[in-house]
Amino acid sequence: MRLADEGKRSERTGLSVVLPFFGKKPAPGQGDAAPRDAGGGRGDDDDVPPPQSTELSTLNFAGGDASHALARCAGQVEVQEMDSGAGAVYEEAAVLYANGNVGDAEKVLDAVLEDPAANAGDGLWMMLLDLYRLTGQRQRFESRVLDYATRFERSPPPWEDLSSQAARPRGDIAPLVNLSGNLNGQATAQFQQVTVIGRKSGAIRIDLNRLRSVDDAGCALFMGLLRQLAADRVKVSVLNARQLVNMLAGQVAPGRAENRDAWLLLLEMLQYSGEQERFEELAVDYAVTFEESPPSWAPREQAALTETAIARLDASLPGAFRLEGEVVGSQAEGVRKLAAFAAERQNVDVDCSQLRRIDFVNAGTLFNILATLQAEGKKVTLRNVNAMVGALLRVMGVDQVSQIMLRG
């Protein structure tokens, strides 16, 4: 077990540190890479020789505006209805949003969700909720999440302001510590360093996206770290708290007075993820199980969108290609650079945490590149894609030449 510095950054961009918790050191020649499906893949393969120059496929969407491109290419794009509620409405809303017609896209989605006979699936609901997050409409978002939870009997996504107005300069971002691997009682030295970093900066971000397991001793250490940071008045943001919530949920059982630290850490993480109803139910179970008063609900400050996105960019996907902002019109240079980025990589992660919108033409350019990379035997994963962009990419068939993973 060791402390690995993911790379020093200037004070302007903030510090990023990764804390891997593995039971033993990897054999010589092996990296510390996390499983690829966790978003922490290495993204390259030293044994694979650099391929020849990459050429785009013949399906060309470039040139002209989005509506003309759509008309020319409609016969070449196959739209398949999906269980998530895709179809005509799914396609129409995706294209409207891609073209910048946000209000019309909202009306289309709202109309079908209001129609009881439509039996809209989870996909259309997530599109509308993400549309509200992308446009900063918190009040409308909160008016819909209860309907979502009632219909699908599961927790809705938390509110995050994904609008461009929510962005902040990177210089304001607190240092980032990324926990990875297996957290156990041997992490004392690492957590002491986290405390030092937090005291020095006055704020710290802790990302749990690459954490794979945690035992009761690890829970006690993590709880101790959070208490110490609170005592030192260090502002703490926990990113991807649900990763740990889901992990701990299987380690506690009502009526079984075991793993007390796991109970307490689970209650703490529910406050960071903003799940009050689930917290209150678990608090009752805790009181009955341990015959003592549970912690009181006190929602922790949620990490802002920009912090979440940059955390994923800076640490969770250290070798990822980035798509950011609104990729529209002539702003396709970033998309075209993907071919060069992938030239010497066999497995390619594309982080879309900060990608708010991509228009039809640029999505077509992306399809061309990904189709060529697939033909070369490369595996490309688009991660943290919002539901509106994800819908367009599926309409365009991008999911046939890459893996698309939507954000939570």
C-alpha cells in the first residue's frame, strides 16, 4: 500500500492525489490501474505498436447546418427503439436539443410524460431531468423528481447545476484526493497526509469513484478522517458518495449489532449524497439495532458541478480524452483530435463530464472517428455522458461503435 502522486499541479489548478489501497504491491511491470469499467483504465497498451495514420470512415456528416445534414444522412442512420422509451419522441427531443432548441425539446418531453397512455420509460424521464440540470432549472427539476421516484420506485438523481453559469475558474477548485482499491485499517499514514493537505488548503475534495471495497477498520479510519477535518474546520466535498453507499449497504443488517463503523459511515455518506428519506429509515434501524441514538440528519455541502467534473477529469480518468462545453458549428477541432489521441492506445476513455451539448454535424464527425477506431480493433468508452447528449449519440448510432456510459 502506497501513496501515489497523480501529478503535481500548480496552485492555480489545485492538487490531485490518488490513494490506492491494495493488499499487495503489483508485480514488476504491472501498473496500479483500476478496472477499466470503473473509469480508471490506463487507456494505452505499450505492447501494441502504433497504428498507421487514421483515416475517417466514408459516412460524412460534415458541412452545412444541422438540419441539412440530417436530411442528407437520414437514410444512413438507423434509429432503433429502445426499452428506455426511445422512438419518435426520443429522437425528436435529442435532435431539437442538439440544434439548440432547448424550449422545444422540453415541450416534447414534457408532453409525453404528462400523457398517461404514453407509458414513458426511464430514458425519457432522465432526458427531461438532465435537461433541467443542464439549463439550471432547479425548481422544475424538484417538481419532477418526486414523480420519477414514485413511478420507478427508486431514488432519483440528485440536483446538480450543469448549466454553463455554474462553471467556476479552476483556480477556485480545492485539492483533490482520489481513494482507490481496498480501504482497510492500514490506511492510517495516507489519511494523516490527507489531513495535512486539508489543513494547508482549508478545503479538500475526496473522490470515491475508484474505491473497490472497504472493511470495518477502513470505515473507522474514514470516519475518523472526516471528524478530524471537521474539527479543523476544513471544507470537505465527497464526490461519488453513492459508490460507497452501495458498497456499505450490503454490509449492514437491521437487528444484527455488527459492523457499527460501517453503519455510521453509511449514514454519513447518505448525508453527502443528499438521500434524506433513506437516511431516516436507516437511522431508525440503527437505533433499534444498537439501542442508542443515531446521528441527526445534517446535509453536507454538495460538491458543485465543476468540482465533480474536474475531479473526474483530473483523477478518475487520468489518461482520458476530454470533450467539454458545447461542441457546435466549427468547434469540432477537439473531436478531430480524438483520432490522434487514440493512435497509440488500444483502450480509449473519453470523459464527457463537462460536455453539455454536441450538435448533429459534430456528432457525425465523432461517429466517423469512432467507426474507424473500432475497425482498427480499438475499444472506446464515452463516460459521464448526460442523457440529452447520450440520446443523440444513440440516434446517430455512436453506441454501435463505442460504449456509452451515462452520468448518475
